[in-house]
Amino acid sequence: MTQSILAAATLSKANLSSPASPQNRVATAEVEDPFLWLEEIDEPRALAWARAENDKTLGALQSDPRYNRLYEEALSILQAKDRIPYVSLERQGLCNFWQDESQVRGIWRRTTFDSYRSSDTRWETILDIDALAVTEKKNWVFNGATCLPPEESLCLVELSDGGKDAVFIREFDRHAKAFVPAGFDLPEGKQSVSWVDRDTILVARDWGEGTMTPSGYPFVVKELKRGQPLVQAREVFRGSSNDAMAQPFVLWDSEGKVHAIGAVRAISFFEQEYVLFGPNGPIKLDLPKKAGIVGIASNRLLVTLEEDWVPSGSTHFAAGSIVSYDLAEWKQDPLRATPSMVFQPEARHAISGLAVTKNVLILTILDNVQSKTFIYRYDQGAWQATPIPFSANKNVSLLAAHPETDEVLFTVSSYLVPTSLWYLDAATKRLEMLKTSPPNFDASSHVVEQFEAISPDGTLIPYFLVRPKNARPGQPIPTLLTGYGGFQAPLLPSYVGPIGRLWLEQGNAYVVANLRGGGEFGPRWHQAAQGATKQRTWDDFIAVAEDLIRRKITSPRRLGVVGGSQGGLLVGTAITQRPDLFNAAIVQVPLLDMLRFTSLGAGASYIGEYGDPAVAEQRGWLEAYSPYQKLIPGKTYPMPFILTSTKDDRVHPAHGRKAAARLAALGQPYFYFENFDGGHSAAANLKEQARRMALEYTYASRRLVD
């Protein structure tokens, strides 16, 4: 293979698919579900039902004497002028997206490094989303931008109407601070784009009938030239209609040079194939399906592995490792290039963050959910690791890396210490704190402790407890317990600013559980509670609740649970499997009907995490815990507060709607609130976010403190 195979001018059409699984399939519709009509998102009857529920919930919670204070305090924190303006490091400067009381939808702006490190940063506005929304009469939410290397002046800006995942994509010139006349302009859709050159982009989107997966994502990638209408775009890749999605793939280096062009075929949420385009046809890379190409450093191609891998006649690489290839060798023949080890995790270790600069790789690693940070440099045929001396017992997160230098920004945080922002020049190893957040609450009266609960199968489940120092032994503390436990996403220590002001300062406690299914200990920790073994996540969460009660930190009367999305499903399983343990449940944008989740929103893309209710065996394990079906007569549940969004096109609001309607039919008390904007975050701006927080903590105070 020659380098020309990977050049932009030689894109060729690829068509890859796989046969459907030969498993026994069953009908997914529940025989008797009187609330299927609530699955019609914008149907007038369903919207009228949601408005009536909102009126009842707002009437009860906003009339509570605590609500206004909680709202004003939440809003003051969210809109604070002295909070850290987080930035990206770009060739055009340091860019930031900012919202406050005068910029409700926000502004995209930039500054210089020297100005940013000063106490009086001078910002230059690039794009005013509030002004754009007024001009175009749209409720625009800025979803980010993809800019063309190396100048990064031309950008493909994503704008969402009300916070949906579906976006409009429009070409914007950051130098001119204006949308490009007759530039690339893609109508609304769930779509992804990549630049190939100034006049060419690759687009995965809805191209018409037969181009979208059951999850509602595209599986066809086309090449679009400047000035071409969409109907003239040339198809270059087609996956299978049974896939999760397909996305364009363009591999750039730090100098803005393209080294490979192709597509990523996501077979499931966790499995994917890389296909490179060439004059002799598509080339499917010989990588495990749970692997990801993450960039180029020191002329080495870097790949993360989420499963064990033994390349033909080569070394064994463990799940959670990083490997690299010599870039020139890989480009010459990617199927025969030899990988070598960069990083291999030890027990209780996991990668939490990764950034590629011009010459080095920056890694943040979790060691029993505590951060360690390293510079990896390729020297004399091997990668050498140098630790970065951050303080112990803090969570270190990568914020940004500069594409042309070895400069990196980090955030450093813990539950009770305000977040600080640090600058590292990896070339000189100079480490400097640039900014710190102001304290949002008085943390002097609280302490953080880490404990372990024992799950039913004997696995130790770590959790963090933030509690008052002066808590009297045996006196139950009003406590909110949260977790996630899915999709290999970790829950890490971070400053609890709004939680501290709205909850902890009142003498309450907050607990974060690190459950199997999450990413706190790498791929194996996730895979231990996936599909047929997902019940382990729910068992782990219940074990933490029982441990808190056993230690007499709290009691069922004073214990509540809170979680969103997969965490909302977690809360749903907790209160249906062990309602006796809890007195409050905040259920945010949840999955709840696990027998119909594949038919709702993007649910089919989550089959890799949970299983498929259309397959008889898998339906059995889903049916065993599906919270919606577990809401039954004769059982008393802790009065939940369910929050959803009409514009949530990731997790359908019908999950929450139907659960509330079922509780009403059972004569069980509940609160339900549906924000008509906001998408999966359930809030389109800071004011809506403050309202959500005030409602939640008013509810929690009524249930757990009063």
C-alpha cells in the first residue's frame, strides 16, 4: 500500500454489512399497556397531560418557602462572573463558550494566553447565540464546532433547536465572524461531519429512506463538495441497517496534514470497525472491535484497547491498554504493521483521560478512583512515562491540548475544594496554576471519606461519603446517594458547588457510589455488569445503601437516591427492588421501560449495554428488572420525582411519562416535571438548570429533612 491510497482524491465506495443474528426473536410490545399513547412525543393529548402534570408539580414545589431561596442561590452559582471560563487551546487562541444572566444562550469567544492568565481577561466575541436566536426566531443551543486544520478559521457549527441531539450544521468563518455565504449548510438531523479539505467534507446523516438504523442514527457516509446540493453527494461508505451508526473518519496530525480517510462502522455501542478508503477498494483495519484510534504523537499512531487482543504472532495486550504503530509503517501497510505497548493497566487501575500533543501523550489514570497523571514520550524505541506532580487525593481531568505544541490544560478538583485550572508545558515540564473557582459554600463543616460495601457476590464496591464533621453517632443524616454504573463511564470526585450550597450546608450528606458497569476500574469493571449480568449494577447500588444504614450514617427515612439517564434506570431499579430502603427518589431523564426501550428514541443503540427485548433469552433478563413493569399493585414506593424533556431525542420522555401515569393509576404519590426544551440535559440554559436544581432540592428537603 502506498501513501496515495489514503489521499483525499481517491475516495472509493465501501459497502460492509453483517447478517442478522440467528437468535430467537419475539414481539416487543407489551400486551397490556394503557399508556402507549404517551409515547407520541408531540401528540396534543400527551402534551396536555404533561402540562397538567407540570402545573401540579410546580404548584406544590414552587409554593414551598424554600424554593425561591434555592433557585436564587443555584442561579447565582451558575451565572457567577468569577467562575472559571474553561477554554480550548487552538491556533486562533483560547476559545470559550460562556453563558450568564445577560448571555442566556451564550457567546462563543476567544482570547490570548497572556490575557487569559491575567486577572482581567479581554475577550473577543466570535458568535453571539442570543443575537442569532433573536434574528432567526429560534431557540438555538450551541453544540460546538469542528474547525478545518491547520488554520482553523473555517468551522462547521452545530446548532440545536431547544437542546436536541439533532442539529443544524452551518459553515462559519471565525476570521470574518460570520456564516459563510453559500457555504456548507446541512438541515436538521442526527449527523456527524469531518473536514477532508477546504472544499470537501464527509457527512453521515439521514439521506432518505433506508439510510438510518433502528436507533435513529445514519449508517451511510457521503462525500459532499462545496456548492453541491445534498442530493448530489457521493456515497463512499454504507454499513448495515442493523448497526448502531456510521461516522466519517479523517486522521489529522498536529501540522494539519491528513494521513488517512475512511469511516467508522459502529456495530454496537461498544464495537466498531475502521475502514480506510483507497483506489483498490476499502481496507478494514485489523483491530479488535473494542478499539479506538485516538491520534498521532511522535510519529506514532495511538490506539486504545477495551478488550484483550493477541495480534497474529504478536504480544498479548490486555483490555485497558494503549498500543502504538510507527506511522510510516502503518501507512505503508496497515494490515501488517506491528503494534507495541504504550500503557498496560494494573489491577484497580483505569485510564480516565488521554490527550495527544505534537510530541507526547498525556494520560490521567485512576488508581482506586484516585488520579495519577503522566507524560508519555517515545524515545529510543520505547515509551517513557514521567509523572506530573499534582497533589494527592484530587481528581485531575484533561481539559485541552494544543495541536502545535506540547501545552496542556488540566482541571484539579475534589468534593470540598473548589476546582483549579492548571497549565503544563510538557516540553519544559513547567506546571502552573492559572485560575481557581471561588468557593460556593462553607466546606469547613464537612469531611470526605471513602468506604467499601460488599455486594451479594462478594465484590467490594467503593463509595465516597461527604458528611458533616460533627454528625452525632447513630443520628441518621439526611443523605442523597447517587451512582451511574453503565457504559464504562466513571463517576469521579469533583467540586460539589451547587450541591454544597443547596444541600450540604443544611447539615446533610452526599454519597457517590462507584458501581460495576461504570469505568472506574477499566473495561473489565464495565463488562462485569453488562447484558445478562446487569443486575450486578443494581445489587451494588443497594449494597451501598445497606452499608450506609449499617454504619448508622443514615436510615431509610432519611435516605434518597438520585440519578440521570442510565442513572435514572438505576434509581428506578432501586425503588422497585428495595422500596423499603429509601424515602426519596429523583429520577432524571430515565430509561424505565426496558421491554420497549429499543422502540423509543435512540434506545436501540443501547442494546450492547442491556440486551435486546426482541431476543427471547435477553428479554428474560430485562423483564426481571424493568422498573416500569415492576410498578405493581399492593406495593408502596418512595414518592419519586421524575424529570424529563420533550426535546430529549436520546432517551425518550415516554419512559418518565408512562411511569408517572402508572403510579397515578396505582394511587401512588409522585411528582412529574417535563421541560419542553433542554434535550437530554433537561435544561436549555442556566435559568432552566437552576429551576431544575431548586425543584429537586426542595423535593429532597421535604422528603428527607422535614
